Amino acid sequence: MKQNKEVVYERMGLVDYQQAWDYQEQLLKQIVGVKTQNRSLEEAEHLQTPNYLLLCQHPHVYTLGKSGHEEHLLLNEQQLEERHASFYKINRGGDITYHGPGQLVAYPILDLENFFTDIHLYLRLLEEAVIQTLSEYGLQAGRIAGLTGVWLDFEEQRNPRKICAMGVKCSRWVTMHGLALNVNTDLSYFGNIVPCGISDKAVTSLEKELGHAVPIEEVEEKLLRHFEKLFEAKLLLQQYEERH
């Protein structure tokens, strides 16, 4: 069966975390349903599986991955309420992280069998899309061995700073969850957690590094362009409201 390299992307805007999570689950279920159906068909009759990429921001929220430790959230229920933040235990890998306004969140729901069946390559390409996006702002970003995400001062590590967090789930080669790039993020919210379980490294944003706010739509456009090229995909815009 011919691989489907088309990726439908939707700009969801500022959206509640639970709503975005439910929508990801819905799309994943749809893709897995097609794959299940294909198992009972001859190869020549196989239906193509769709791919999606959701772009959004969230109101203040902390999410804890499967391998995370709840004590890495340093707030009790009342303090969460005071900071207008919510908390979810979720089904991605990784520890605890923060999402909030001014942060660009990207959730690829891809059937990797349309691209390559290699989860490590998938993660490296997501990181690379962010690294290339940041290079357009004159920031040299990269990886630190043994740690996920994208970092500044990743080579000498005198003051390593995390600018993009990542955590994914893959089921039947279909991905969900994704990356969170700090653009104009209120970094004080990271002070209420041990980000990704790492206590000795700082968190930063494009705004902090450049000394001025950056339009999130501009960063989004750059990220989309690099994603499309790296995954050799064809991106197609679909209005989020159309499906709801």
C-alpha cells in the first residue's frame, strides 16, 4: 500500500488541556480503526491511514507522565487553584511539565508506517524541527545526551537551559502527545515543579533569550515548514471548527 505523506494540521488556538487530549485520543482511535480494518483486507484493498498535526496553546496546566513522580509538583490543590492552574496524570512518557499561554504546543498524531517505523528517529526529527526553527532566531540549540527535549548551551553546559519539552506515546505505530516550545511563556510557573524531574537545569523561552516577545503565529509557521521538510510530508490546513 502506498504511504500517505499528507498531514492535516489544525490550529486550535487556546484550548483546554482535557479537550485537546480527548481530541488526540479520538484521532488516534480513528487511525487505529483503519489499521484494524486493513488487517481483514487484501493488501491491494488497504485503506490509507490519515495523519494529523494539532497546534495549540493551553491555559495553565501541569501534566505528569507515566514514569513521573507526583512529588515533583510542588503545589497542593489550594495553591493550584490560587495560580489558576490544573493538574493531569496522563499517558505519555516522561515526568512532569507545564503548559500555558505563550507556549507553542504541537501534537502530531501520525501513523509512522506512513513515514518510518522508528520511534527514536521520530523523536530526533521533532527535536530537529525545533532546532532549525530556533536557528532562524539566531539561537544555537541542540540535544543533551540522556535528556529529552531541546536545549540552549547544550555543548559546554555552563548554564544549560531547556526551551522545548517533549513527551510522546506510540500505539500500533500511531503517535500522540508531542512537544511544547516556550515562546512567550510565563516561566515563573516552572518554579512550582521539578521540570521533567530535572532539578539542576534552568528553563527558558524565546522571549527571555531574545529580550522581546515573538509572535507565536510566526514561530508556528517556521516550525510547520521545518516539520514538513524533515518528515517529507505535505501539510494541509483544516479549520478546527469544521470538525466540531
